Amino acid sequence: MLKKICRMCSNSSFDEVIDFGMCPLVNSLLEEKDLDKKENVYPLEVVRCKECSLVQTKEPVNTHEIYEAQDYLYFTGDMPQNSDYMKSFDSLIDEIHKYSDFGDLVVEIGSNDGTILKKIKERRVLGVDPATNVVIRALKSIPTLSAPFNEHNAQNIKKEWGEAQVIGGANCIAHIDDLDSIMKGVDALLSLNGVLWIECNYWGGMVKDNHYALIYHDHLSYFTLENWINYVGKYDMRVFDAYITKAQGNGLSLRLLVDRCARPQTERMKDLFEEEVETELNTQKTCKKYNKNVQEKAQKLNKLLTDLKADGKTIAGYGAAAKGFSILHLAKIGKEHIDYFVDDSPAKQGKFCPITHIPIISRVMAEVNLPDYFFITAPNYTNIIIEKEQEFLKNGGKFILESGEIIG
């Protein structure tokens, strides 16, 4: 485990938010031959910094364990491209084109397999990602550096490629422990009138909906607008726009635009900041209420699935997603509840969930043994799944949502 200080202000004093106990890494899926081997588990406790109010994991796992010691199993290109998640990036592409010109350099931090960079037209693009296996796929179409983004690598990029007009990261910043290394890299590479975009999970949306599926080891921080306003000021930068997108689900993703040449701040950013103040979002009082509400929500979900199994119903998981594993862990849902998972990603099919050893199969394979209920463990793809599975519903099948709602 790494030494724990706040990654935004370096304070070492925290209040507890919620404790998930000992958990495996969500992407540490197993081959059948490895089912008898000892599995690593790590503490997963979320705390709030008493100084700057950033909500974050107390004992972050070394990112080498997540991105390099094992294959990273999330490929953006494998996700449903017509989902709210992917559609949300259309507006991001518009932003990138707005703040750059033909031939300008656009650098994406945590670029994964290059799906977003492929959408950027008439710019020079470069991806940077530490997960070697996804970079190998990205290199088929997008120039990508297999390395962490930091000041040293940013200086090297600048020497070979020149300054960047736009730098950003789509839902990768929460995965990074050393935020200062990112900001020093941005400072070194970004042009004087350039723009930094940040897309990250939003603590405000998590609190509003008592959402806990985003809590797992890969996500080290849960941000608010106020957090970022204070933090980028350390680097003589300024948030000039901020708004909520549907990238992680309704209200769960915060997009920020940052510069150092004082573009006027938008009204929607000002409104969002005022909302955070009015709802006391950045307080420990809110954290305590969140803990209570989430624990109750998880207990109700466990009771629902336990009662269904007691009635002889069969249940399968739909989507072997990281978010789903967090839901199952806190709700204490295991092999006694879930018979199998289906997942569209070939990288996950044929493998087994960590600890519970629930098998993961393709949707086609599930057709010979369909359950009475599918529990949707990829909540941000709920609409896509429901639309795709109309035949299952017509034949009497039902869906269980993370909220406990039953569809069908």
C-alpha cells in the first residue's frame, strides 16, 4: 500500500465516509486453471480530507497492480457505441474542435484503445496510456505512448511533437494517485492559450442518488467542482466551464474545461458551484448521510435477491462490469444469488469473477439456459440492454436494477 496523504492538498487527516472491507481488484478475472490459487484482496475504505474535502480512497492500491501486473480488461471500443456513455463524448469532440485549429496537437491522457481520438478530425492526435495491452490495440490506428502521463514524459512529447493546444482525460483522472504529476505534465506541455479538459466521476451525483457502483480500487477520488477550482489554482490555472454529462450515468460525470488565459466563466459553471454550496456537498455531514443511505440500499437489494432465490427463481448478471462487482460486494450478493454473468466483451468471456468464481459467458451461450431474472450490473447501459432484450421480456423474463426496481 502507498503512504496516504490527500492527493490534492497533501493533508493527512481524514474522516470516514464508507468502508467496503477487503475486496479484490474488480478486473482481476480468473482463468479456470487459476480458481484454486490464492487471490489478493485489498482494503477499500473511502474517506474525506478534512482540509480540502476531497473524497478519496484511504489506502490506494499501487496502479502497477491494476494496469501493468495484469491485463486491463476495459476496452472503450468494446462498449455499446450508441449508449449514453459514448454519446456523451460527442459534445466533448465539439469542445475539442472549438478550442483547437487544423493541425493543432491534441493529447489524451488514459486514451485506452483510441476510440475517442479517432473521432477528432484534422488535428494531430497522441494517446498516452499505461496499460500495455490496450495500447497494443490502439496502435492499429492511433499513435499512442505506453507510459504514465507525467512531467518527464510530457517534456519528451513536447520535444518531438511541440506544444499541445488541448490536453485531457475522459474518466481516467480518478484512476491516478499522483495528481500533481499530471498537472506538472499539463503545465509543461500545454500551450499558453491551450485548454485542459477533465471528465471525472462526480461526488454530487453519487450523493444525490445514493450511488455506490463507482466505488472500487481503480477509482481513487470522487470529485466536486469546488475541489477542482481550488486545486488547479495551485498551478495558476482556472476552471472556466463545468457541467454534468451522462458518461457514467445520470448526474455522475463532471466535465471541466481549464485554461490559464482567463476565458470568461460560464453561467452553468456558476450555477453548479452554487448548487454545491446550497446542498452542503463538501461537508462531513453529507458524507455521514450518504453512508447511512447507501448501506440501507445495499441491504434492501440483498433481501430482494435472497427472497427471489428462496422462491426458486434463477438470476443471472447482465454485464461483468467493475461497477457491478462493487454493487455485489457491498450488498453481499454472491454465487448463491447469481448463477452466471453474460458480457459482450470477448476479453471477459470464459473467465470467472474474483472470489465468488461466478462464470462469465457470452449472451449467445446463455440462450440455452435463460434465467427468470437478469440483474443489470452495468447500470449506465440499462437503456441499451432493455432495448436489446425485448424478446427476453416478451417471453416473461424480467430485469432487476441496482435500485431494486424490477422491469418486466
